[in-house]
Amino acid sequence: DGSMIPGAESLDIDPLRAQFAQGKIGMYVNHSGEPAVYTSQFPTDIKWAAAEVPTSDGVVDGVSWVNAGGYLGISSKSSNKEAAAKFVEYVYGKELRVEYQEKGLGLSVLPFVNEASGQPELKGIDGFLPTKYDGIYPATPSSITETKLEGKKAADVFTEYILTGNSSLDSIIADLNERYKKALATTRADGLTNIQADPSFNASSLQGSLAK
């Protein structure tokens, strides 16, 4: 229908960015690493900005998945645990985290850091700051399950469906359910995961967990 650039199905990320910087692509979905790309790798004069991924009916029922985590820790075998603890406390402290964010070097998902931080210096990074509709989902066994999966992964199957529409969506989902159930049973039998599903989980409950 003309909504996608020709060849989009095989376009890698850097060629895509180059096309976007030239004004040939109007919208794509990616993460907070993008602002630095258009400052150094593909400088552009285009007035671009980031926004929440749109929904089909304008209603946000859950949250966008945030990939975040700690990046430093202390070894249980460290001979300098006390000194290491002081260093970790400094690195994770508000003063350094606020400065780090304001310079556009990274983003925090800690509300107390975001509340204390001013506008980041890096152009475009403000659009990636956590909002009410961002959240950190509970751990799932999906990644380890896919190591035992037979056939195509869900992401590949749905991408193929979006681009071609060659199959019935119901049959695709039924097939994925069967294959993933089998793979999950194998990972559990092998002792690779003990995570159980929570039938009461509702993604909308995560709204407002990172920002108001």
C-alpha cells in the first residue's frame, strides 16, 4: 500500500539510518541509542523526534518494554568488598547518574534520577526518557525456550506475516503455541528454567511504574 520503503524487509539498521537521515524514511522503531547516531555517524539537519509507538485505536493498554538493568556488581570472591561497595555506591549515586543522563550518555529508569535531572544535552534523547507508558516486564523464559525451539521464532513468523500476509493469522498463532509449549517443556525438563506463568498479570498495571 506504499506505507513501507521498497526493500524494507531486507534493510539492515545502518542503511535504514542513512535513508532516514536523508529524509527518505518517515518513521521506524528502535531504542535510545539513536540520538548519538544522528549526531556523529549520520549527521542530519532533519528536525526529527521520538514518540511513543502508536496503537491501532489510540488506546495504550500496557507499556512499552524497557530493556534495563544494573551493569556493575561485586564478586563474592573479592578481597576488597568494602572498597568495592563504596565504588558501586558512588557509581549508582544520584549525583553521578544525574550528570550522566544530562550529558546524554545514557538513560536511567530510576524515578529519583529522572526527577532530579535537567534536560539532556544530546539532541533527541529527551524523547526516549521513560514515560507513564514504559515499564520493565517480569522475567520470562522466552529466550531460553527459543534455544530449544524447532522451526522459526515468533518474531520472524510475525514479520513474515506482516510483509506477505500469505498465511492465516489464527493458524500461525496455533502453530507457534504448539511449538513454544513443546520447547518450554524441554527447557523445564533440562532444568534450564523454573519460571511459572502468572495468570493474574496485567501489563496495564505497570503503567506509571517508571514515570508519571
